[in-house]
Amino acid sequence: MRSDGGNDGNENQSTLTPLIWLGVDTGGTFTDFVLYDGQGLRVHKVLSTPAAPEEAILQGIRDLDIATDGLRVIHGSTVATNAALERKGVRTVYITNRGLGDVLTIGRQARRELYNLQPAPQPPPVPRTLCLEVGARTGADGRAVSRLTGDDRDAVRAAITRLQPQAVAINLLFSFMDDGDEREIASWLPDDVFVSCSAEVLPEYREYERGIATWLNAWVGPLVAGYVQRLGEALAPAPVAVMQSSGGTVSADQAGRKAVQLLLSGPAGGLMGARFLGRQAGQARLLTFDMGGTSTDVALIDGEIRLTSEGRIGEWPVAVPMVDMHTIGAGGGSIARVDDGGLLQVGPESAGADPGPACYGQGGTRPTVTDANLVLGRLQANAFLGGAMALDVGASSQAMQTLASGLDCSIEEAARGVLAVANEHMAQALRVISVQRGEDPANYVLMSFGGAGGLHVCALAGALGMTQALVPVQAGVLSALGMLVAPPSRQLSHTLTGELATFDAPAIDRHLQALAEAGRAELAAEGVPAENTAARFSLDLRYPGQSYTLNIPWDGIMATGDAFHALHRQRYGHRMELPVELVNLRCGLQGTAADIRLPPVGEQVGVTHTTAVAGYPDPVPVRDRAGLSAGQVFTGPAVITETLATTWLPDGWRCEVDGVGNLLLERV
């Protein structure tokens, strides 16, 4: 792997660290805050305000009693994600070449329900009335086949006047080779219309994926731009940065133009926090799972966070770089039921936050994973949210009794069955991200975060043959912490096709350096000096005839080709005696992150009491995590409680507290 022009992101950090850093993660229910003042961390939560997310942020800042002078805010925004998932983007016109107006509707012709002869019709991304076509066309060699005309200009202007869109997406064939026509069309449009050109959003081949990315960027762009503008004005003079799906930050004034880069903003923050705390604990190889109320996100970190250009949001492919994770519908609120065949099923239907699990006492009557943990005694009724919310054990038992009757077993046996099924769903998701990628989970440490993760981490590690697990400090607000440690960054790409061996290394280097220069110019506009920027170059490669690629670090023609063969063998079990084909060039740029240092854990005086846990004849110790001391070691069974989460340490596992409060779990 070659890099140039900078350090590894750890030098001279203190010179860039303002007085106070604030990480903010906006979720569907809560908005999380992690404040770092150079001495230690402060954590806070407020209820989210989905209609105007900035209101919750401002409320949290008032609660924390901090001034905006000397403050830097890094924010994980769900505005783009929610708008896309709820199909609430703005009125958007799509402009393409003549004859290609249906490309986004046709897509890859992949059917959701392969054997359903009468599938329900799905609305197209862009209604046909909002699709405009022009006569210009660029050929595969980059030369003009036909050019834009005055008639094209007049027709586009007339249609825009008639349709009155808020945004326009322009996607022409082979625009990544020559974007002149896209730029000219953009010049025809009114100044108050948000415009996205495919050559700027995703300069890569595949007109469908490029078109979807360009349309998504235009469709949600005005919403993101308006939101970050309001937030920036409210927080002035504090600079505001926004987390991107790739795990780096972008300034608020540029975020609006890059809305499609923000679709996994929150989950990316969680992975950045996981990598940071993993390094603090001396663990660089991690399998992570973030278990919330409705879903679980899993990912693999091997020193660095893996990115993919094959992600999805809802039903659409998103080919811009984003963190590589797999999501399933299994969480604390997943509902358990007995199907028509008498089998126990868990999820994907969730009780959500309202009414929530039966134990919440808000009208829920169906048994969930949370209810199962409570019935078994692994979740403490009086310690939920630090005791601020009491759980109703009786309601959980009543809900579980309904399930037990259908299974003809005891309540405890039904609860164990619910956890076994839920754990298998999550274990399978972890296998997708590891075993199916040619990685042995036993070579990694399993890290859990999210409110429910610690209750399942040991069982999942055992199911995957893993002997070590890690429950990080501040696991309940890890995404907000990840915002603080994320560096400013850019991910750039450009299609360049041909047999790899026919290129010469200096030519590829020139193309990669051109990408780096463009990215450094953007970072310089955010105040990131070029000398504090590190570049990582890679190539997307494949065998001739393949549809998909593998991303390989650039290290010269021969070495990069050999690395592709080796990774193909690891990933798919074989290599081919065929030439290697180059598809895309990629450049990752990373600036300097803030120098965040976690406060050490001192000698604590912890209070331990006991509780009854199903399956254990004697009472099980309940330890308050806030009372654990650095270096303290104890074995299971034990329940470890904290304000935002609970960890279940079963028999056969030991726990050691490290210097900053992480729980290092090991199977003995």
C-alpha cells in the first residue's frame, strides 16, 4: 500500500484540538452527546425531535451549559437516511440521454419475490413525467457521438418552468470520461434549483448505479442543505462537521452538496468509536455488533474499517463508499411468536418504542427478546436506564406465558428458546460478514455495543468459536464518541478500464495523484493543511467477464495483481489463470483527528448485591460498572449494570477491567 504527503493521523493532533469537542448522534428516539474538554468525557441524552432535529441538539447544549465559543461540533445526521427510507425527498427532475429515461425504473431487473407471479407494483424512483431526455451522447471512447443543441436547451428550460422541481439530477452516458455536457445542462437551470451531476457524485461506470446515486443526492440534498444551514447558524461561531457514511467528516457547508454520502452517518460513527476503543484495549481485529431495539448491525474491523461500494439504502443500491456492514431485523424489541407449524420465530417484527416490550408497561402484550432477558433475571427491573425507568416483570411473565402455552413448556424454557433463536439470527449475520468473506471469527475479538448488546455477547462469541469479547466503555453512546475521533476525510474514485498488465505504473500514479489533488483542495477549504493529509490508493480489480470487483491496495502492477489473485482465492476458494482487469481507481484522504484521551479508571468502591437468575441455584452477583476498578478480575455468573446497558457474564467466562473501564471478557 502506498501513501504520500502526510502522517498517519496521529501527529500534531494537539495543535488542532480546540478547547471543547462535542460529538452528537441523532437517533430515532434519543439524541446522544459526548463532550470532551481535554480532561474527560461528559455524556448526555435528550429525546430526539424528528421534525426539527436541530432543536434536540440545541436543548442538549443548553443542558450541558456550554458556550459555542471554542466549541467544535461533529454530528451524525439521520436527515438523509430518514428522507430516503420514508420516501420524503423533494420534487426532483431526472435528465439523461434520449432513450434512457426508464433506466432507473428498469434497474437490474432483479425481482424481490422470485416465485410470485403477481408481485405488488413498486413506485419508480422518478415518475416518467419527471424524466427528461436530451440528444447529446458520448461514446465509450470518450468522444462525442452527438452534441447538445439549442432545441435541447429550450426543451429543458420549458420543462423545468412547467414542472417546478426543487432539485435536478443529471446523468449522461460516459460522463466520467467527459462531463462537459452535464456542466452545460446545469448552466441552463435556475439558480434556486439544487443540481447534482453524476460526474461529480459518482464518476464511475454503470449508468444505473451512477444514476441512482445522483438522483438520491438531488432528492434529499435540499433537505440536508437546509438542515445543516439552520444548525450552523444556530451554533455559530462554532464550526460544525458532519459524519459521512465512509467514517470521516465533512464540513457542514459542504455536506449539503454531498447528501448521498451521509446515508450511514450514525452507524459509521459507531464503527469509528469501536475502532478507537479497540485500539485503546490493544485489540485491532474486531467483529462488532450494535444491537438496538429493532435491528442489529454487524461489521468486521481488521485494523481499519472496511468500506464497500455495494451498499444499499432501502430498495436502492448506493455505490458511493460506505462502511461495510450487514443489518438484520433482530433487536431487544423483536417479537417472539409460534408460527402455524408450531415453530418458535423471533422477529423481524418489532414492538418498537411504542408500545415497546411488555415490560415497558405502555400497553405492549407480545413477548420480546427484552422480556425474555427480564424473565430469566439477566436484566434488572430496577436498574434499567439507571433506575429512571422501572420494568414490569409481571407483564413480561404474562406475555411469555402466552408463548409458553403455545410451545407446551415453562415460562423459563420459552424465554431461553427466544434468546436461542435471536442469538442464532445474530450469529448468522456475523458469519455473513466474516466466514462468508473468508475470515475465521476465532481470530477476532467480538465487541458489542448498543443498549442490548452486552446481554448476548458471550453467547454469540461461543456460537462462533470465539474466546474473547469486549464490552467497551460508553457503549451506549458509542456513535457519538465515534464522531469525536473521526478525522476529516474524502473518498474519491474514477473509472479507468483495461487489462492491468497493459498499464504502466507511472500512468496509474498520475491518475491517482490527480484524485488526491482534488480531494486535498476540498479539505483545504475546511482548513485541513495538505501536510496533515494522508492518502491511500487502491484499485478495483476483477477477472474478465465478472460483474463485481475486489478492492486491492495499490502497490505496483505485479504486486497488486498478485494480491488480487490471493484475495480472490481467500474470498471465493479459487483463483483463475486469467489476466486481471482494472475497473476503478480509488483514493482515500484522511486529515488529522482530534486527540481524544479517555480518563483512567481509579480505585473504586463498588457495591455488589445479588439477584436470582434462572438456571442458577444460588443468587448471582450484580455489579455496578461504575464501581469497578482498573485491573479488577472476576468470573461469571454475574450481571453487570450501568446507566445505558447491561452485560450478562455467564458461567465459564471471566471479566477483566482495563485502565479506561473497558470490560475484557474471556472464555475460561
